[in-house]
Amino acid sequence: MLCSRSVKLRGGFRAEIRYARKEHKCFYCRKPIRAKQQYVVLSKYGSAPECYHLECFNRVAPHRVVFMVLNGEPVLCRSPEDYSVL
């Protein structure tokens, strides 16, 4: 598995873990993401980014990318293209 804080996906999408500077609304559960909390941003060039709680992101795209904690650090992990379900 390939793990990092930022991952490029097929179709021009990018997922990355960030710290919130201001409050956002989770695209999945619609609850607030508080300031100074870590969250995942799913974005595509030219479209509005979607913000997710770390736990909510695993429910949205488990076949592409999975949020994990490795060595106390939150990271996004994906399998190589050969093993992808897509």
C-alpha cells in the first residue's frame, strides 16, 4: 500500500489531510468540522472541494483510498493501480 498525507486519484481527483483553520461542514454527515481538527479534502480542478471527517471519508471511498493512523500520524493509503477495484 502507498501511504501519504496527499494522494492523487484517477479522473484528476486529489485527496489530502489538512488542519481546519475555520469551521467546515462534512459533505457526508453534514456535521461541523471544528477549527484545528484534521479533515480530508477531496477536490478536482475546477470544482468545489468536498470536506470530510476522517472517519466519514472511509465510508465514502473505501475502494480507492482509506484513512489510517500509522505511527500516530494520520495518512491516506491506497493500493497500487494493479490491485484497484476500479
